[in-house]
Amino acid sequence: MSKQELLDKIAKEIMVCRKCRLWKTRKNAVPGEGNPDAKIMFIGEAPGYWEDVKGKPFVGAAGKFLDTLISILGFSRKEVFIANVLKCRPPGNREPSPDEIKVCTPFLDRQIKVIQPSFIVTLGNYSTSYIFSKAGLSFNGITRAHGKFYETTILDLHVTVFPTFHPAAGLYSGRYKKLLEEDFQLLKIEIMKHG
Ligand code: URA
């Protein structure tokens, strides 16, 4: 099977998943999308209102800002892969619960194994905490972790993890917007070194 076929198979399973309560309130599951051969994979938290309506990741206001940040890297959304920790929207955009994360993240793990990205960019506390735990790294909040490169092994894959803030934070605060833009400038330099 090709990488695309493997990702399609995972997406089909996600679309009919009933492993946690969120299937009852979702309009659409949001498996994630992008280039199966992506060098960079972005991981957000969970679908919001518009993602649930459209079945696609980061299509609301935070998504527009993410597109701008991705363009700093010289990439388009189609060239990278965008996924989330949770594949279904928590009602009212509440925070993901530990049991939801536990049952949903095997899907994310499978996506990472298929794509085999060189860089995993974690957006915000939830995805950073999850990926750090996989890597055996201790996590003390996104404010401390962001803007640094963590060369590590997760799921038998050698990868550089780069945590940054969730793009939604940049919509509320000019300070976070600036920090996000600075982090993406650092990321661009590192990606260019990588070739
Ligand atoms: N916020 C996220 O974390 N993920 C999305 O897909 C949209 C908003």
C-alpha cells in the first residue's frame, strides 16, 4: 500500500470511530490532511467549530494564521501535513480529557509512522505534552518549551520536535503573535540547514 492509501485507511477508521463520547456530538471527524511525504508535520489540539463543520483541520481563524506562519517557512499547506491530538471536536471547544486523549492518540501515532516527518511542530500545550511524553522528555509548559529543537526518537522514528504556541493564542495577543512569528523564523533556518 502507498502512504496515501495507508493514510486513507486510517482516516476511514477515524470517520466511524466510537471509542469515546465525542462521536455523539461531532458533525464530522477531522483526521488531518496534507502531503503523505511531508517533511514537516503540525499537530494541534482538537477540531473547533469550523473544523467540525468541514471535516478539515485548521480552517477557522486560527487556521488562517497557521497558513501565514507556514508561508514564513516557504511552504504551502499542501506541502506539509496537519493533524490534531483529538480527531473530534469537544463540545463547546472544552479541553480534551485524559480518557479522550488516551483512546484517540493511537490514530495520531499511526499517521506519524506512515508519514515519517523530519520535523514535528507541536502547537500548544496538549500536543507538546503528548509528543514529549512519547519521547520521554519532561514537559513544564509551552512557555518554557517553545522555540527550541528537541532531537529525539518517537515511535522508532528519529525526529526533531519543535514546540510552539497554539496559533489561536496569536489571535488574542500581539505578544504571542510575535513569539509565534519568531519561532517560525527559527524553524525556517533549521529546516534550511537540514536541506
Ligand atoms: N485548533 C486546533 O487545535 N486544531 C484545529 O484543527 C483547529 C483549531
